[in-house]
Amino acid sequence: MATAAPDEHPLERSRSYEILPPEMSELRVVLLENSWSKRREVGNLLLRQTVFDKEPNCSQRISGTLENKKISVINTQDLSFSKVDELTEFVKHCVSQSAPGPHVFLLVLQPENFTEEHKQTLWKVLENFSDRSFNHSVVLILPHRVESSFENYMENPALKDLIRKCRYRYLKQNNLDHEALLTRMGQIVKENNGQYVCYEPFEETTEDTTPTSTGDHQSPKQRKTQTSIMSAVAAGLNEQVTPQFSGSRTMSCSLSDAVSAFRIVLLGKSEDTKKRIGKFIIQDRGFHSPWHNSSTR
């Protein structure tokens, strides 16, 4: 009895369903790095063709196909800003090129060249884009040009901070691999339920932005959020309640008159989000320790 010939490429035909959700029609990836040659290499690898061949004057979006789905790679400029206006313009152009919003930020790093200044620049770009940018970011650590172990590079405080901020999403590759890159990005897409990052511009303000204490680096948007939270808490404390007692007597009082302190329980799946809300409420005092599995008070 004749048997059917085995499928020679079963993984190839089903891989699109493993990497991206079936309902997704396009994957948008933003490349961020200080070296055009490295961004070009990674961009061409993702699209599997040489399309980034000449360094542009601004962010450039080129699309290709990924197993019957569309993949758009946004190759940005070098992250070098001497003025705040230049950073703002960079982010706005990146927003325009990645519309309606990127699914993944790919942070392409050369470990031996990564400094605290580079880290701060990346943070500013991602934070100016959206508070959720880090949840969509993965660090791609390129092969190091100088002979040294990977463990030595991981002792770099700036690199460790960035990886921690990206929730330990990183990929180390001695040789760039197309499938490994796509698989890692697909995991990020699934972790975020297929959602992309929406641009959240900072609101203009005329208030004094001078930090009031060490560690106080809140943006106008963050201060507004903190004020809203505290207003809601205060409103709840000032509500009139009527406690019931065993007798017929009742007493009307305000909770704020009855307590000298109040306690708030933060519930939610995301530790990062709960930590940020905690910082809003207590004005960034505390919540500095690493994540714990148990509650923090």
C-alpha cells in the first residue's frame, strides 16, 4: 500500500502561526542603535533582502513579507541629540514612520561600546514614545569585537540596567539568526496580546519642573496621574459613612476624621505597572528594591 510522501518542510508552513497571532496582518519593528552599519545588517536580515543600502537622513520604513504576513522595519537615525528639540523631532518622525504603532522595539547593541550615556539616550527615546515602550522592547546583543567573555560584558552597569528595564528580554547572537530573531519578537507580540505601542505625547506645562527631591523625575503626565490617584483616594476618605452598632444608635462620620493613616492595596498581574503606581502615590519614596514574589509594604 502506497504511503504519502512526508512533508519536507512542515515547520516552514506552520511557522507563521507560531510566531504571530493568526489575526495579525502586519508586524512593525523599530530598530534603535547608534551604528548605521549594524542597523542595516539587522534590517536586511529581517527582510531577507538587501534593501537598506544607503544611510538615510531620517527614519526609513521598508516592508516585506513574512510567511504570508507583512513585516515593516523602521530603520532610524543614529541616537545623537544635542538639544531636546532634536529628540522630540526624532520621536515624532519615528511615530509617523511606524504608524499606527510599533509592535517591537529592537535595541541593537555592541556590548563593549555601550555606555551610561547610550543607555540614557535610549531611555529618553522610549519614554518619550510611550510609558509602555519597554514592555515591547528586546535587547539584541551583537558579537563583541574585543575578546572577552559574555559574563564580563554583563557586568556593565548600563547594560544590566537596560536589560532589567526591558524585563530581561535580550538575545545574544554570535551569528545573526533570522528564525531566532523572529521567534523572540513573536514572543513579545504574544505577551502583549498582539497590541502595538500608541504614541503618548507629553502634555505642555508652564509649571516649575525642578525636581523636589532626589529621585523625583516625574514628567508632567506622571504628575497629573499622581494627582488624579490622590484625589480619588481623598474623595473616598471624605465620604460620609454610617456604621451600624448593636444598639439602635447610629453615628455619621468621615473616614478621614477617624484614621491617622490609610493603606492601599495594589492588585494586578503586571509587577512593573504596580510598582509605577506605587511610586506615583508615595512620590517615588520606596519601591526601590528588586521585584519580590511576596507583597511589599
